[in-house]
Amino acid sequence: MEPIFSIRERFLAFLKQKGESDRETARKIGVAHTYVAHLRKGSTMGTDKLEKILHAYPELNRLWLLE
């Protein structure tokens, strides 16, 4: 497996492991489902969305995500 470098890549790896749909993810973090689709295509993640993600997924290891 290739190393995962960016916060976006680590978050997407987390979602893949959860097996959660883009729509469910979007609902949990309070964004349009297209936001998650754009992340998958390489868009960057703003700090406002990162805050929402960390709040919506308390089981997500913050140190791992932000390293």
C-alpha cells in the first residue's frame, strides 16, 4: 500500500474503511454530497470543513489525520 500523505487522502481512506456513502458522509458533516465527490476528485479541504469532520466523527484519530 502506498503511503497516505494529505489530510484529504487520510480522510478518504477512513471513509473507505467505514464503507459509508458520499451522501451519508455529507449529511453527517453538513455539506452538499457534491463536496465529498469533489474531495474524491482532488479538491482541497478547508479548515471549516475539517472542523465539521472532526466533530461528526469522534472515532477518527485526530493525530493520524493531521500528521
